[in-house]
Amino acid sequence: MTRKRLAMESVLFAAAIYIGYLAFMVLQGMVLTKRHAQDQDLTKQYERMETLQTQVTFGMMEGSRGWQTAAAIGGFVLLGGLYGYIRWQWTKRRSQS
């Protein structure tokens, strides 16, 4: 296995984890919104999305903070590095036997 392939697999693995987490959060928000707005006639009355956003909490609105960006990048690098190390060790053991 080449280093280039291992690096690519590591990046794709970390990206898949983050995309899965993001998709989970989006689906969770959709379910929570649907549960909160049970009355379908009430939701049809809203002509603009801003009205619904004031009625339902969609999460915390925060400004972009540097430490959050650094934590996300660090987590991405950590996940990719961990995957790469495990995969490299597994391939190394497999080739020795």
C-alpha cells in the first residue's frame, strides 16, 4: 500500500465520519421540528420561513469562534491520523504473515 493511497483513505474516512454526523444533526432537527409543529394547518399558515424560525428552536446561534474551527480541524486530523495508523499497522501485520 502506498503512502498516497493511505493518506487518501484516511482523509475520506474522516470526511465520511463528519458528513455522517452532519446528516444526523440535520435529520434530528427535522424530526424535532416536525414533533414541535404537530398542527399541519398551523404550518401552512406560515408564508415565510422566518416566522417558523421564531417559533421553533433550531439550535444555538453563535458567531464563528476560532477555537471551534481549530477543534473541528484538529478532530479531522486526529480521525484521519488514527485511521491511517490502524490501517498501516493492519497492512504491515498482514504482509508479515
